[in-house]
Amino acid sequence: MADQTAGEPSPDQRSGQANPSGSPIPFRRAHVGGKPPRRRIIVAGAGIGGLTAALALERAGFSVQVLERSQQSGEVGAGIQISPNAWRVLDALGVTPFVEEKASKPQAIQVNSVRSGGAVARIPLGREALKRFGAPYCVFHRADLHNGLMQAAESRPFIEINRGLALADGVEDEDGITVEMHGETGVSSSRAEALIGADGVWSTVRRRLLRLPSADYAGRVAYRATIPVENAPELANYTGLWMGKDAHLIHYPIASGRQINLVAVVDDDWREENWSAPADQEEVLSHYAGWPLAVRKLLERPESWLKWALCDIGPGTIWAEGRIALLGDAAHAMLPFMAQGGAMAIEDAWVLARCLADEPDVDEALMEYERKRKQRVERVVRSARDNARTYHMKGVMALARDTGIRYLGGQRLLSRYDWLYKWQPE
Ligand SMILES: Cc1cc2nc3c(=O)[nH]c(=O)nc-3n(C[C@H](O)[C@H](O)[C@H](O)COP(=O)(O)OP(=O)(O)OC[C@H]3O[C@@H](n4cnc5c(N)ncnc54)[C@H](O)[C@@H]3O)c2cc1C
């Protein structure tokens, strides 16, 4: 994508398109000579997907208004793995200098089975991943990644981020879309050529504007916690996966190796639309009765836990209609067992910007974006569902699974992800 940055923004390009008077500001302005004003896009949601979309769109020549419902980042107390396919996009968008220092690069993924009583494979990462995929496999504290994206976006002249403004509604007409926003100062409106719904798994754009069904609860709950690395120094350099009956556990280092992130996933039907419901240790441990002592001891270490009801969106629903498109979890929330929800949002952002830059007809561009992304993302969604079954197997099924994993070995297990991690932004 060519960088079409067209010098400093004019005052009216930056003048808070959120118009408190309620009357929409036209986005096409007359211009005399010089470069035409940038085409304007509104992005709802300043999560990983929304911020990456803003950066990609700005780089492709658009001016972008990002609406974020919260005043502060909601990315607290947990980690996120960023695989090479996503890292390449962050690199191309100039984000990596903002986050590189905070990345940890685990040397391997150690796969353990409760049924087999310990390690069944060690999948090399670190240098091996870099050599194989041409980009590193990193893990972050979510807040570090999010802050880096925010700083990168705030450093760009044609991105305007409005915190504390929730997208509430939108009406399309022949040459644009007018959106309604709710904030502390009341209701306001803004206008653009297109609206991108990057507003997460419980998306307003998805449910209210596109009238699509909500994501489905998956009958799984993820408990998340972090501990200082001093409490578990033996876990500082690698990612661990423990698979067992009706549950699994993942741990990896985050925050430049200063903390260990724990994600304990269990079969459970608890439901709540909340990122950060508190949970107590007894509740977590009750799902791990009979597990190896080392695992139970690890689960006893965090002082607090948060829980999150897992959801996904099955194949078959649309992502784009008219001047509205969905991106990231709003389009394709997935189970986290491929560690790819954020990565797919990052890839989406790149492809979306490319489609809008290449095709002047907005409806056509957004449909092309959906066509280009869907097959790959649906493969990831299906793979995550397969892993959900595999990780929680019991009895002879678990033994057969462990034999298969041992037979394949770390190198071949890694090569099974070539299709995913070798993806390149065009
Ligand atoms: C346990 C767990 C582990 C995971 N691990 C990984 C991993 O290792 N690697 C990976 O790539 N992915 C992982 N994921 C998935 C990843 O977290 C998500 O896919 C990713 O955060 C989605 O980003 P998003 O920008 O689409 O949505 P979100 O991060 O949910 O951001 C949406 C934003 O929109 C805002 N918003 C909501 N409604 C409105 C509105 N009406 N108006 C304005 N703003 C609004 C929200 O406040 C929020 O800031 C994991 C998920 C879970 C649950």
C-alpha cells in the first residue's frame, strides 16, 4: 500500500467531526487546486482491530475518526500471543517500534498431557519460528500491545480518536453514512463514506445496524491471571500447554518477561457480557481436582482471577452490507484455541484498507474485503473448534491424541501452521 499522506491536515479536517450540535458535517468538501481532501471513514471501537484499521486506512490515504466507548483501555491483566502473520502487519504499519521492547519471545511451546502424566512434545519457537516464518512469535501483556497501537495511532496526523463516545446508530444514504454517538455530553453525530464496526464480540454495529445474530456462547469459561515471574521463574522462557479432561491450562511470559500469564479454560455454562468478571481461586481449582500437583500449585499462586465466557460466530453470516463492514471479533469472534482472534483482526485491517484504497465504489470495496478474508478466517474458526475438542479429550481418546502428537514431534507440529503464520500482507 502506498503511503499517500498528504501533508498536514487542514483545521476543518481535524476539527472534531463529532458535531455536538447534532447536524452532520459533510465529508466531501469543495477544494480548489492542490490535493483533494482525504476520504473519511469512521471506525467504531479502539481495540486491537479498530486501532490497526485506523493505522492501515490512514496509511492508505484516508482520514479516520475512531469512536471508543470507554475512557480508558479495557486491556488489563492478561496476555496475548502475536504470531508472525500479525507481526508482519504491525511491522508494515510502523507499530513495532512502539511495542518491540515489551515483547517476550518464548523459546518453545511445551505440550503436556494429564493423561500421559507430562510432556508429549516441545514445539520450537524463538529463532526457529523467526527462521521458518520470517517474523517472530511474540507474547505481550495486552495493555503493552494496546498502548503501543494507541501511541502509533495518536502519532498519525489523519487519525482522530474520540474516547468516551459510543456508536449508537447509523443511517446510510446515497453518498455516505451518518452515525449517532452517545457520550457524556449527550448525543452527537458524524458523517463519513463508510463505517467499520470493530466494536468487539458484543458489537452494536453487528447487532443493531446490520441486524445480525449475536455470537454464540460456547459452554467454556476462560479464567485469567498474572503472577510476577519471581513466583514461577522456571516458566520464564517458554509457553506451556496442559491438556486434561474437560479443561486445559496455558501459561506464557509477558511484560518483557516480568510476569507469567495464566489462562485456565474449563467446560462451564456460565454466561455474562463482561471482559473482567472477578472469580475466586476455589472456583478455579474446583475444575482441576485430580490434576498433577505442579498444575494445582501453579493455580494457587495468583492473588486474583478474572473470568470470561467464551463465544464464537459460526460460518455463514455476512460481514459487510452497503457502507458498513465488520472487522475482528465483531465479524468473527472465535474460540481462543488457535491464539488468532487478535491476529485475524490485524490481518482484516490490512486487507480492508487495501480494498477501500483500490476500489472507489465503497459497497463493492467492502464486499471484496469480505470475499478476500472469509475463507481464511473460517478455517481458523474451525481449527479453533477442533482444538477445543482435542485439548479436553479423556480416556482412550486422550491417549490416542498423545500418541499422535509424540509421533509427529515438535518440528512437524510447527510445520502444520505454515498456512497460517506464513501469510503476507500484499
Ligand atoms: C482467553 C482469551 C485469550 C486470547 N488469546 C489470544 C491470543 O493469544 N492471540 C490472539 O491473537 N487473540 C487472542 N484472543 C482473541 C483476542 O483477544 C480478540 O480476538 C481481540 O481482542 C479482538 O479485537 P477487536 O478489536 O476485534 O475487539 P475488542 O478487543 O473487543 O475491542 C472492541 C473495542 O470496541 C469498543 N466498543 C464496544 N462497543 C462500542 C461502541 N458501541 N462504540 C464505540 N466503541 C465500542 C470496546 O470498548 C473495545 O475497546 C484471546 C481471547 C480470549 C478470550
